[in-house]
Amino acid sequence: MSSFPIPPAVDTAHAEELLTVLVRVPDPRDARGLRYPLAGVLALAVSAVLAGTRSFAAMGQWAADLDIAQLARLGLDGAPKESTLRKLFARLDVAALDRQLGVFAWTRTARVGGRRVIAIDGKTVRGARSKDREAPHLVAALDHRSGLVLGQVAVPAKSNEIPAVRDLLTGFDPADLRGSVITLDTMHTLADTAQVILDAGADYLFTVKSNQPKLLARLKALPWKDVPARTATTTGHGRRATRTMKVTDAPAWTGFSGAAQVAQLRRTVIRNGKKSVEVVYLITSATHAQAPPAVLAAWVRQHWSIENRLHWVRDVTFAEDLSQVRTGNSPHVMASLRGTVIGLLRLAGWDNIAAGLRHHAHDPERAITHLLTC
């Protein structure tokens, strides 16, 4: 990353300030005798995570070092202790928190070719597993261009990602989804999910692999040798990747409403002299005019990057899977705060999130100012 981060171009015409949306999160505490307003505590928590804190103990210490003026900027007249943060976040309405953080993020999305392109994928917060509870599994929606988390839901116990993804989609404002493109991995290549996306006025891009053997076999059997190919090669991080995309009209037998195109994507990667080849098949409701081969290839590449831009950052940079935060809703809350901070840094142009955290850790004023001016 350069010394002067360059922020992505985002939609801010109807942007809402972060403090404004945090005020709308319901407070689970008894209103009598409250000293610290919830919005102020949440603002402090976001600032502390932006400064690199990973635990309630570190967050409480960071808060204790703030002076009166800095606390006042966050809407507080004192520094909440670790115990206050721990008890409050364990009881917080995480669905309401994610909904309001999403309101903030939606107004700062960046369009790709005039459209929002949104990747949806899940991640388990492994560090929160204990003898008495399963680790929470969270499904997030990530804006391809800006890297902002637009929404997040927890997968209910004894369930899976499939209904959670549909709940996430139906929970968005239809006006936000209309005209967007939703990219999902092979687990969600299902007709019912496709219909939910179409009903919202959006397009889908699905990957087909071995979990749909009949569909995969029929796609493989198409006369791909007669379809023109588009090839692109990229190099970096010690590897050379060649992607060859072939696209044709979707046959009627796909079983997906609105299917317009199917594609074959061959990825050949050479790393340290070793060659690997992967072939995947795609189904999309976007027409050729809306999504020619180069656009489809970009959507697929950006979808796969959700692992590096969100999940990997939460694991490696924030050490999420090593976190000892396990009580009540706290693991989910902390994951939401980490996702928000990743977005705040990306809005400021930081591609290297670890470097962004180090920058803000040097001076609490930087973190507070970033929060209040983003």
C-alpha cells in the first residue's frame, strides 16, 4: 500500500453517519441508572477495535486512557470498564446491530459497471466454541468494490447456511438490492435461492460443482470446443494464473428461473513450478449485454476474494479464531465490529488492514476522528 491511501469511489449521496445509526440499536439494559448511553459505548468499541484491540480487557484499558474531551466526542462522560462491556455485549440484540451497521454500509457501496455486486459467504467464529456451545457461524454480504460488509446473520443452531442466506437477502431493503448482482458459492446453487434473488429485482451468479452431479454432468457435456474463449493471465505473489472463460446461452433444462447464460471457467495456476488446473461451471441470470465474458470473469474473481478481504483478515489480522470472547452474543458482536472496522479502513483507502490498525493504534485521536468523519 502507498503512504497515502486512495479511497474507492463510493455512493455517499444519502450517507448516514455511523453515530446516527448506532443510536437506533435497542439498549437491553434497564433505563434506570444508566451512566453510559449504548451508542457511545458502541462508538467507543468501534474506535478501540480500529486502534487494534482484540479483547474486552484491551478495550477497557484503551478506554481508560482516553481523556474527558475524547470521551465526550464519543458521547460519553466517563470510560466504561471491561466488565460493563462484557455484560452489555453478551445481551445485545445482534440482529438490530447488524441491521444498523448495514444501513451505514449500504450508503457507501461502490458500483462496478453501474451495478452493485455483492458476495455472500459464511464463516465460523471458531474461538467461541466451548464445552457448552457450538461456535457461531455467521453469513456475511460483502460489497465487491468497496469491501464493506452490508449485512450479517447468524446461522441458527441445527440449521445451515442455505436458509440463513435467504433470510439475509429478504432482510435487505428491496430498493437496495434492485439492480444488484449476487454472487454465491456452490452450496447455494439452488432454484429457491435463485427465485429469492430474482424476486428482489437482482441477478444471480452461481457456481456448479460436484454437489450437483447431474447438473454438472450436463454442463460438462455442452459443446464447449465450439464456444469462443477469452483468456487473461495475471501474475503476483509468486504465482501465474491463467483464466479461460467460455460463455453461451443457458439451456432450458438448467432448472433455474431467469437463467440467461452458462459458462465454463478454467483456472490454471503455476506456483513454485507446480501446475494446478481447476474447471468450474457457472449459471447467471445476467444477459450477455449485461455481463459479457470479461465481466463474468471479474465477478467470479471478486467473489473468491471474500475469503482474503474479510474472512482471512478477521482470522489473521484480528486473530478471531483465537479470541476468548465466548459469552452470550459477544462473539457475534465482536465479529460485527471487526467487519465494520475493515470497512472503515477500506473507505479510507487502506488495502493492508494490519497497517491501518497500526496507524490508528499510535494515537487514539486518529481512531476517534476516523470514526466521526467516515
